[in-house]
Amino acid sequence: MAKKTEPPVWDIKREMDSHQYQEILKELGLTRAAAARFLGCSQRTSSRYWHGTLKVPPSKAMLLRAFLDSGMRPVVPPWQRRLRF
């Protein structure tokens, strides 16, 4: 008989509040700016997640929890200045 295993935490919990966002960034060693580059959002959006004025989307919450659960560290691209024409 096959043993039934529970799904990982990152696959169950799709909601994330600002306190959880802060804790996960701390555990992953990410700043708000680095998290923004990693998640593909603006630094302002990352700050809004941090302060709780904007809910963290489920896809981004699951990604952060998956990295935390697996023990991997995210590779964050370096900051580059955008040229505006």
C-alpha cells in the first residue's frame, strides 16, 4: 500500500501577511530591494508588501516559501540602472 505524504508547506499556504513576508526575507537574507529584483516587481511594490499596504500575491508567496522549504538561496540579479530615452 502506498504511503500518503502531506504536500509541502509552500504548496498549502498561499496567503502571506506583511509579518510573514518580513520573516521570510530575513531568513533568506534578502533586502526589500533584492526581493523586488528576485520577484520581478518594483522596489515600491516590495515595500508595500513589507508594510502590509498590499497583499503578497499567492504565486510570489509560494515561490518564497518553496525556497525557504528547500533550503536553497535565491540568486538575485545585480541592480542595473535603466536608461530612459
